Amino acid sequence: MKRSEPNPKANKNILRLAYVVAGIFVCMLLYLGYFIQFESGTAINNTYNPRVNLLAEKVVRGKILSADGQVLARTVTADDGTETREYPFGNLYAHVVGYTEKGRTGIESMTNFYLLTSHVNLIEQIVNEFSGTKNLGDNVVTTLDSRLQQTAYDLLGDRRGAVVVMEPDTGKILAMVSKPDYDPNTVAAQWESLTADEQGEARLLNRATQGLYAPGSTFKILTLLEYIREHPDDYENFHFDCDGTYENGEYQIRCYQGEAHGSQDLSQAFANSCNGAFASMGLELDLKQYADLADQLLYNQPLPLALPYNKSSYSMTEGADTWEVLQTAIGQGKTQVTPIHQLMITSAIANGGTLMKPYVVDHLENAGGQTIKKFMPSAYGELLSASEAEQLTEYMRQVVETGTGSAVRTDAYTVAGKTGSAEFETGKETHAWFTGFAPAEDPKIAVTVIVEESGSGGRVAAPIARGIFDAYFSR
């Protein structure tokens, strides 16, 4: 019987099919790894995930604690078994901790699965199972410092705005305040008034992470950095004569309240926040490189943040007209930034150019206080070089030593910072900004403050930052 010869074409087709199947399998493994690493938490905490609802039937939601052990959220069970989520500090932690009525927000949302997971000992779980008793959920211990949170809250007072405090070398968020606020204990009862927002207060909005504002003169940090990059050999020779108003053709740029700064070198122009100097500087810049720097510093980019946030935006491109360039260079125009993003840029400068991922959960512990999981600091990446960070730090020190940030100056510690007074609507007072860190030579804490419609950043926002620095270093 004649033996059939192998068909080379058929063998090639089988081989191709094997490669395709192997490729699909590899892609599935890669996606599974990606899902577990980056998306699993979102799926687990999704409101529509039925598993979470099943957990709530068997587990009493755990506590949320401050870094120093204060109870920020807990579940109180009545004699009839009714559970009520209670927030002992009321409005103080409203936006960062969040609520569980009418949906979930803040830490309540991002750690939902952890709070409904129980690691009580096995014997207790067995006894509870047979007795029909719920297990106690795990506790979430945050990075929030109750002393700094209270200080920031009190200093902001009844004004609209936000304060965010972070350790630049770890990414730990130490305080986060947003106002106007609300009492998370009464969200359900006050829901209609909270959502109606008849006076435009947006009390449910976390301004620290979701509020978008013109950066004002805090954006001059970027303009300064781009100018240094494009003039590496002669940026120190920059000179500008300020008479309070800079004119270019039909356009005029005024310094804050028309102040004439006189003869300015680069350090003086930055320290005094001279609009004229930076507007003229903007016209010299390569707009593509300028836009690339904005992207590099996370404008128009996703932020490494677990809490809900809005992206900051920078829209100026090559070919922009003169007016847009003048406005953008001084932090006006269409540019928008969130306070948390501004804090990330500031913290990267403080940390030698490397941004640490901001985080608000330090560790998980069971109902008995034993640590179940520890969250460690991790680097996002280098936003600027170490030498650039050092240069910017020195310029920011001069803002405090000789310029608009003098309200933060003290003999107790050194500060590097930048003020801002951001125009946003004709006829209304400017938003007041301050962003900075201390000690300037060995940063331990970074602070960003914005106070809406309150005027000068140096006069309004800087004293708030000073109060927070004082509280931190007096511990």
C-alpha cells in the first residue's frame, strides 16, 4: 500500500493556527495580569457588583481611622439589628472620607471591598455563622493627620476653596479639606438641597481633586522652567523693566493691581510675580516644547490618584495668537488645574524631580487591630530632572524670602513656594493660590491652598499655608 506524502501546505496552515491560538492565549494572560494589577479594585468596588451586596449581608462595615487612631467613620448597630453609618467628626472629613447614603464617595467608595471583608479569627467566624451573627469588617487606617486636618479646616474658615497637604518623599496625603462642605451624617435627609445647589455652592464637589481653576501665577513655575530649558546658557541674563503695564501691539498685560516692579532679573521677576516679565517671556518660547512640558507635568494626562478627580487642561498649541500666549504664560487664558495636581507638581520639585504617587490609605487591620495589609510608597516617575528641581527650589525660596510669599517667612524653618492671584471672571475678585514646601533644603511637607474670590495669594492663601507649616513643625 502506497504511503501518502505529507502535505506541506496543510502543515503550514496548522502551524499558523497554532501560532494564532498561542498568541490569543498570551494576550489573555497579559490582560488578566493587567486586570488584576490595575482594574480589579474598580470592578470589586463597582456599585453593580452583586458580590459586594452579599458581603454586606454577612459583615458589619469596618471603621475608617485617621493615622493617629481617631474614628472617622463607623457602623452603629441598634438593638433591632438596624445599621447606621456614623461620622463622628461631621463636616471635617466630609469630602475625603465620603459617605455611603445615596451612593458611595471618597474613601468609603475606594475601600468598599476592604471594609466589607472580615479577618476576625476562624473560631469567631464559625461561631458567628452558626449563631447568625455578622462578622466585624476590617478597618481602614488612613494617612490623614487629624491635627493637620483640623488646622486646615479652621484656617480655611467659611470661605470657598481647598487645602491639600502631602509628604513629598512618600506621597502620603496628610490632610484634604474642601469647602463649602456638608455633614455626611445627614446626606439622605439633606439630599434635595445638596443636589439642587441653588446658590452654586456645589457642596458635594471635592474641590481639592475635582475643582478646576485658572492656576494664575503658580503656572509661572512651568513658564520659568521652559525658559530655562530653552536658554540654558543665558537665562540668568534675563532682564525686564516693569512699569506696571506690559504692552504688545493692541494688547496690555497688567501686573497685580498695576504695581510697577522696576528693573527685574529672572529671580526678581519670579519672586515678585511680575506679569509683564512673564508675558514677554512667553513670546520667546517654542510653543510645541511648552505644550510638551505641560504634558510632561501631567496636564491633559491621567493622574496617579485613586480618589475621583478631574484632569487639568492645557490647550495652547503652535500657531496660537499673541493674546493667548500672553495669557497662558501668566497662568490665565484657558489653562485649568486642580489643587491636587498643583500639589503633585510642587511635591515633585520638592522630591528632586520624582513624583511619588499620592495615597490616602496606610494599612488595613482586622477588628482586633492586627495589620492585614500595608500600603507602601511608590514612585510615579521623574517629572523633571534633579538639577531642574534644585533650580526651581532656589527660585521658589526667593518668593518667600524677598517676594510675594513673605507671609510664610519665618526663622523657625525655610519655605519654598509660589503665590498666585487667578482671574476667572470680569468684575469678580481673583482666586488666591499658594503652593510650597518646607523645609526648603530637606522637604518634609508640601501644601497647596486655593481660596476662591478672595484676592491676593500672598495675603490670603499664604497665611493659611503658614498655619499648616507651623502646626506640622510644632509637633
